[in-house]
Amino acid sequence: MIFVTGGAGFIGSNFILDYLARSDEHVLNIDKLTYAGNPYNLSSLDGDARYHFVQADIADRATIDALFEQHQPRAILHFAAESHVDRSIHSPGEFIQTNVNGTFTLLEATRVYWSGLPAGAKEEFRFLHVSTDEVYGTLGPGDAPFSETTPYAPNSPYSASKAASDHLVRAYHHTYGLPTLTTNCSNNYGPYHFPEKLIPLVILNALDGKLLPIYGDGQQVRDWLFVSDHCTAIREVLARGIPGETYNVGGWNEKTNLDVVQTLCDILDELQPKAAGSYRDQITFVQDRPGHDRRYAIDARKLERELSWKPGETFETGIAKTVRWYLDNPQWVANVRSGGYLKWLELQYGGKEKS
Ligand code: NAD
Ligand code: DAU
């Protein structure tokens, strides 16, 4: 069995679906089910004997200890986190609690479990920590992309909490010999993406006839990767990565936010044209995110060279698939829309529009 933390979130649920499409190994999904956790993402696994779910907080040591004792996993894939930068600006405390204290608790429980394993199982065991490119800070227009040796310079409470968790993982390898692996990935997009993040927010707002909010001048650059390519990278790193190493994951797809939003509008204009005009007419520039990082870009050559990983999707193919998925899954959208999401939109965008 493998443990997946945060498996009801965007990337975790894609990972579990992709993993069980390729393997018969059992998966235990440990998820607290915060506003971002959506068990509906995994409803296609209902009744599948290989899939197990426990609603639990990674910071709950007693529960995590009991799960280790009961299931004796061969690996932990640690996705669970508070992941939205804007929320970290409004409420940083939850980010420190889950991303730092939660990761620490999980590492401690893992260390105790791993220390008691027989020699062979101990050597084979892996703790794979899923992290972000945001730990490296921001780039200027001509700077080289982030490599595994770029110094850490996090700028938001979210990225600072992820950087802290990366440092703890590193320390557990260095100090205790725990066989850890860390991946630092760029911006993901694809199915099951919660509509607080740019791409799903814009698709759903466009279809609803609402404004498409672009922070600042929209010239910030992100390096986009289709989520299943991230999942493939994680499987490769789990299978063949060297304990103690970190691997940057990215698709060489740098785009400005304005380009991304205009592309989404153009695809929607083709697939679901409005009665009059273009979805581009809904684009609105709003107040910028405080401390907004200008540019992220990932140098993924280590992963390509050492583990022969290559993304399967270009931005053009991945973004078209993504828009199609949102159009084809109105029930998922309706399900996500019920609940705290609407309150969040009010807090984030209420009265902030510039024009
Ligand atoms: P998400 O917010 O969609 O999902 C996070 C999941 O973790 C949710 O299911 C939530 O319920 C769960 N969770 C939160 N706190 C928990 C706790 N204390 N105990 C147990 N479960 C808890 O996030 P995501 O976008 O799927 O990101 C997953 C991981 O990948 C995160 O660690 C994130 O930092 C990292 N990452 C994300 C991206 C991206 O573009 N989304 C890129 C690189 C790295
Ligand atoms: O780089 C990896 C990171 O990517 C992950 O670690 C994070 O978990 C993930 O949320 C994502 O962070 P970003 O802040 O880059 O993603 P977000 O979708 O929030 O924003 C993408 C860009 O779009 C960013 O420059 C801010 C801008 N934006 C976002 C929103 C929600 C807007 O212009 N308008 C918006 O309404």
C-alpha cells in the first residue's frame, strides 16, 4: 500500500486516478477535507477495493501513528497543504499549521514507523514530498529558470510555509537518513481544479457572464504544466528518484496571465460562442495581489536527463482538453459551487475592481 495525503484535492485526486489506472497497489487517501478537498473527484473509485479513504488531519499524530501500524505502507506521497496564495495573504495561520506543523508531524510519525522496519523494507521505503517552484521566489525577464540549486527566496506566506516544509524534509534525510524525495513543480492546470485558481475561475466566470479578473497589468508570467504530466513525474521520481534528491518539474510553457486568459476566451468563443461579442469583453483589470511574484520558470532538465521524463501535453493541447472537461462536467461544477466557495469569492473580489 501507498499513503497519499491530500488526495481529495486537485493534484492528489488526479494522481490517485492516474495511479490506479496503472497499478493494482492499494492506496490510502488521508485527507482532512478542507474547503479544497472534494471526495466527489474520486467518485469513479466507489466500490474499488484498492481505494481507501480516511478523513484525518496530517497534524493529528495519534491517528497517523495508528494508520501506519494498521496499514504498513511502503511509501508516503505527501500532497496535503493549504495551497492558495491569496488565502495565505488573508489567513497565514492555517498555512503554518498544515504546511509546516502538519508536515513536521507527518515526518515524525514516518520516522518512528520507518525506524522499526526490517532492513529490506527500510531501504525500499520512500517519503515523497510534493512542493512548488514558488519557494525560489521571483525571476526578472532575462533570468535563467529555477534549477534545483537556485537559492530559496519565498515571498508569500504560502511559499514561505512550503519552503519551511521542504527544509524539514531535507533535514530528516540528512539527520536521520529517512529516504525522502522532493519535487518542486510549476503551475498545474487540468480537470478537478478548484475554481479559486486562475484557469478554472476564468472558465467558469466566462460561462456565467461574469468579469474575468486580472491582477495588476496581467504581465506576470507562470510556467504551466498539465496535471497528468505532473502525476507522471511523481510516479517516475517515486520509482527511480535518488533518496535525498530534489527534482524540478515543469513544461517549458511560460505564458503571461493576460495571454492565458485571452487563450481561454478564444477557445470558449469557438466551443460555446456567446449570442453576441467575445468572452474577451469580460476581461477586467483588478487590484494586484500584494507581493505578487512577477515570473516563475522551471528548468526541468535534471528530471528529463536522469529519469527520462517528458511532458505529454503542450500548453495548446492541455488547455483545450481542460476547457472541454469543464464544459463536459457541469455536475462537478455545480457540486463545487455549493458551499463556502461563494463566500470566498466575496471576500477576495468584493469592491476591488479597478474598472
Ligand atoms: P489543493 O488545495 O487542491 O488540495 C489540498 C488537499 O489537501 C485538499 O484535499 C485538502 O482537504 C487537503 N488538506 C489540507 N490540509 C490538510 C490537513 N491538515 N490534513 C490532511 N489533508 C489536508 O492543492 P493542490 O493544488 O492539489 O496541491 C497539492 C500539493 O501540490 C500541495 O502541496 C501544493 O503545494 C503542491 N503544488 C501545487 C501546484 C499547483 O499548481 N496547484 C503546483 C506545485 C505544487
Ligand atoms: O507555481 C506553483 C503554484 O501555482 C502552486 O504552488 C500553488 O499552489 C498554486 O495555487 C499556483 O499559484 P499561483 O499563485 O501562481 O496560482 P493562481 O491560479 O492563484 O494565479 C495564477 C496567476 O494568475 C498569478 O500570477 C495570479 C494571477 N491571478 C489569479 C487569480 C486567482 C489573476 O490575475 N486573477 C485571479 O483572479
